Amino acid sequence: MKRLALLSTIVFTLGLSGLRADEGVKVSPIDHAATLKECGGCHIAFPPQMLPSRSWTKMMGDLANHFGENAALDQAVQDDIATYLAAHAADAPATKGGARFTKGLGADTVPLRITETPYWKREHDEIAASRFSDPKIKSKANCIACHRTADKGEFLEGDE
Amino acid sequence: MSNSRKIALISLLSLTNLAMVLPAAADPARDAILATLAEEAKKADPAFGGFSAERGQAFFAAKHTGGKPDTPSCTSCHSQDPTAAGETRAGKRIEPMAVSKNPSRFNKVEEVNKWFGRNCNSVLGRECTAVEKGDFITYLSAK
């Protein structure tokens, strides 16, 4: 009896750690040269799947005032990128499993930050605020400091 | 002296002048960008006497006012030491600005215009003048 309990504890623990090891969220990496170049200069080009299309449309409409910086582009490039982002947004028909990223998000809220979506907050609610202000990380938006392959659309367990 | 000889002499002189200003890592595309800036500078001020690496260094390191509070200086993102990498506000690495460390600097006119446009506005709250731009590139080309 005792043995069985021990055994199942071991199996359970193994099972769990196995699960954790390949846990992680993967989205299709960005395959659009203009987006990679123009949206990847100051931070990684963020995955379009993690915001609804209304967010991208609003953001692309005011690049001159982009989080305290000027990210303005020529109109043609801006339109091209806006189209790409909207087509790959959380709520775009072509995006598989996008609903998880907008879960809990009010239909009329238009978040401009991935880091302010209920999804992102849920996934990071156990991380102390001081981790993000660590000079090596600097910002919540520095995904790649913790998710080493974030630029390939892979958000594996935040490695240090 | 005949006119044609005069011209020959002048062009010889300006050639040697050019050779003296040219940094080790010469790049025709970068020279063309500088030449355009020099033309603009001359148009704005006929007394314009050439770009200066010293002025460029002072401009690069200075704390400016008029821009965004988070970015008072070019060195807020570009490293204090231009041969070292810098970092954006979101923590992304910026390759060194010094041409000696990064030979592909300042040789694509659209990139140069785009980033001067953005960064001068963030730091100074206005466009940079042609002299400021030319000094900046001259300083970093010699670095």
C-alpha cells in the first residue's frame, strides 16, 4: 500500500515535470520582411497573434506617438505592415488558437500593450515586479530577455 | 595663370583636402550622404566651413532639452562610448555607432534620414540641422 503510494507519487512527479518541460506557447513566426525590419529595431517584432486586430489598427494609426517615441514610417510601408498585423491578429480568421490571447479582454477595450492584456498578466502573475526592473531585463516588453527564442515565436518557460 | 590651369590646381587642392578628411573606412555611399548634407549646410549658411568631429562629439555626448524626458541625450540609447553597443528603452541591443566597429553605419540614405528624423525629435524636440547631422557622422566615422 505504502509502496503503491510512493510509486504513484514518483509517477505523478515525473509526469508533471515532463509536462512542464514541453510546456510553452508557440505562434507562427513573423514571415514579413517589412514588419521584421521596421518593428524589430527597438524591440523584438512582437507576435501579432497576441493582440486583437483593433489594437494593431489603432497602434499603426499613430506611430509618431509610439510609447513616448517616434516610430513613424512612409505611408506605403505603414499600410503594408498594418495589413500584415491585422491578418495575423488574435481574432483574425487565419489565426489558430488566438482566442486564448484575448480571453478576459473586454470587447470594447483596445489594449496597445501585450503586457497589459489579461492573458499576459495571468501568465506572469507570479513574477516579482523587481525582476522586470532588473537592469539586465529593463522592461516587461523585453520578452527575449527571458524567452530566449521569442523572436521565433516561441515562449517557452521563462528561462533566466 | 590660364583659367584651365587654375581649375586644375583648385581641383587638385580640393582632392588633397578630401583625402585628408576621409576616414580610414571610406565608403562612397557615406561620402555621398555627407556631400548632400554639406550642400544643405552651405545653402543655410554661405559661411559654412566644413563639418567638425569635435562639434559632433560634443553634440553626441550633450544633455539636450526640448525633447522627451526619458531621452535627453543621444547616449540615452547609444552607448556613451560609441565603440560599444548601446541599448533601447525596451532593452534591445544597439550595435556600436562607431564606423571602425560597425562599417555599415551611415551608408543607407533612407536609414540615416529615418533615424535622424526620429531620434532628433525624441532628444531635441526638433529636426537636427544639416550641420549637426554632418558633424555627428564625421565624428563617428573617425571613431
